[in-house]
Amino acid sequence: MKQVSLTVNGQKLTGGAEPRTLLSHFIREELGLTGTHIGCIVGRCGACSVILDGKVVKSCMVFAQQVEGSELLTIEGLAKGAELHPIQEAFWEHHGLQCGYCTPGMILTTYDLLKDNPHPTEAEIREGISGNLCMCTGYVNIVKSVEAAAEKMSRTRRKKAIPSRSRRSR
Amino acid sequence: MMVVNPRQFELHSPTSVAEASSLLTSLDDAKILAGGQSLVPMMKLRLVSPANLVDIGRIPGLSYVKRSKDRLLIGSMTTHDDVAESPVIRKGCITLSEAASQVGDRQVRNRGTIGGTICHADPAADIPAVLLALDAEFKVVGQDSERVIRSRDFFQDLFTTSLRNGEILTEVVVPVLPPRTGGAYLKLHRAKGDLATVGVAAAITLSKSGVCADARLGLAGVGLTPLRASKAEKALKGRNPTDALISEAGEQAAAMSRPSSDIMGTAEYKREMVKVYVKRAIQECLGLAK
């Protein structure tokens, strides 16, 4: 057993991990963050996706001891208090979930996708979330949600851009 | 009940290649952990249970893409995503860019490495077929030795390479494709994230008069190792790439492929798909070479 320290959702946290402890299990059982779900065991379903050092990965395919000193974003870190992240809002508004099991992974993969490609086509969205399986087969609404999230986020960027320009003019 | 956890093992985190190599030599039953996107699931399913894992992810300086004259130098711990997104690789070797962007899924590409997929030597993996077709070379470092292994000498058998105990792949050297070359990687798979049922890596160079000056064809998923469709390459070289010649190349590639029947398809089906995908890959190359 070794102590592993890392920054999780902006907070420095430490927990114990055996060499064989998977990051997914470490997040749930040691850090108590159960929003990260464990689905398929073999790295196919993407339910356990998290943002590790800025990129989406499947946390069941990483050993906890490998992430010493890293930065982790889990689904718990996405909302600002009661204010949902635009991706979360979009999934809510467009019914991008049925049972909700795949949703944390879907949302974090969407987060990674939209960071690289703020205006994806439908084909790019489908390719982008291909590592995340929805067993309810709600892909139609998931794709709609991702499109809506992209739109929301670009609106937010435009809004933010206006005050910053006016600040400069002052 | 499927097993979720790997068997117990020791995890070692060396900070230099020399230290990693010495650990690999001195420890019993040790395996290198690179990106872990094949090894970790295999350990969870207990298909492999090494006693020691040497994590080379903490060694600095193994992730880079550089161009030195007519060669691309790629650090072995460079992720598939970094390979796919590199403008240097896109410009110098489009076949590799195309293949890297089709490895696994987004999450796997963010974590999986070029060195990892080469040394894992899964015959259905995308990248080894590309590197075989393009005559890439692999720089490997052992405890007191350093050598360069040609890709054609590297893939020995199913999951078996010519790496010796203690040797670590540090750099992949890929020749830059010459002017008037088109490159493509086409992959048939059942679902995104699957390995290739059939994968075709291709690069075709045209002469100024439009004759096929050079042809390179690598096949994934249809043998115990990635395969080079040499006869098909020879058939194309020095000739006008007409539809009939392209079909002939497809036939040649299918004839030398050695697929086995499995859940992804029968051997017969895969051989047919080699024909189709080789033809399509050549046509795509020709479109880009002009």
C-alpha cells in the first residue's frame, strides 16, 4: 500500500492504493467520489472516463499509483456549486440520458471533445463519443445534447468576449 | 464471474531508461507498462499476470515528434493522439497520421503510445502495419547496448518481437514520404474501438508522367504478424495505375494474406475484404498523389 496524492477537482487529496488498485476504484472507494461509474471491466464502455491531466481517459485502464502528482477532473468537479456546466444543462434539456449510468463518462468525453473541436459535425460527435457505450441506446438524444452543448458554450464564449473588449476600451 | 482485479504485482517507476533496463534484467517476470491500454485489460482478465511491472511513464524525454531531414523521429511514449494531431507527421507521413487517428477510441488514443502498440505486436493493431510498410526503424536501448531494428526484422510472431530481455524501445524512425506520394490507412472493423478485422496501410508515389514509381502496402489483422504485400507492390511499380492493375494488386494482396476465421469473420470473408480495402486504399492514395 502506498499513499497517492493528486489534485482532484481543484483540491489536493491523498489516498492509499496497492499497485494493482485501478484509478476507477481509487476514485470511488478511497476518494469517495462515486460519480465515476464502473461498467464493463475491460476498458470498452467508457463509464469510468475522467479527465486526467487535461485529457479524457478510462480510469479503469490506469493504475492509481501512476497518477501521483496528477490533476484529475471528475464529474463532481464540473458544476460550479448549484450552477450546472453547459454540457450538463444540455444533457438535461435534451434528455441525453435514460438510466444515467453512462452519463458522467459521456459528459466528460464531450468536455474533452468540445475542447479540441468546439463545433463538431454529427459524424465527429459520433466518432468522439465512440468510446462511451449507452446500453439504453439513447444515442440520438446524446448526439443532440452534445450539439446543444457546443452551441451553448460558443454563446458563452461570445458573451465573455464582449465585456473583455469593453474592459480594454476603458 | 469475470475477474475485475489483476493479480498482485510490484510496480516500479524508474526515472531513466538505464534504470528501467536494469530493473527489467534483474527482476523476475517483469513487463514494461507504457500506456497500458492493452496490458491493463489483459491483466484484469488475467490473460497475463506479470510479477513485476516497470512503468516507463515517469521517464522524461520519451514523448516527442521531430523531423530530421528526410526522417521523422518519434519518441516511444508519444500517444496516438499526439501522433494523429502532429502537423509534422501529417506533412511528412500521412499514412501514419491517418492510422493513428483510427486507433481504438478517443480515450485509448489519449493514453496509448506508439511504442506500446509496436512492442505489444498485436497483428490486428493499426500502427505496426503502417511502420512495416514504410520501412520504419526502431531504436532500442538495453543495459549496455543500443541498436536499431528494422521493422521487417521486428515482428516475429503473434505478440512476439525481436526485443531481447532488458531492451526498451525509445524511438521510432519513419522515412518521410517523397513528393507526389499519397498515403492512406483504411480499416474494416465491427465497431469503433475494435481492432482491425482488416487494415490496409498504403503509400503510392507517382512519377511526373503518372507512372507508379513506388508502392507500399501493409496489412493488419490477416496473419500472425502485420504483413507486407510485396507481390502487390511489385505488380504496381513502374506501371500505369489503371483500374485493372489496381484490381490485380488487390488480388495479389489477398492471395498472400493468411487470415484465420474468428468472431470477426471467416478467413474467406477477410480475404475478400483485403481485395476491396487494398483497392480502395490505392485509389485514395492516387487521388492524393496527384
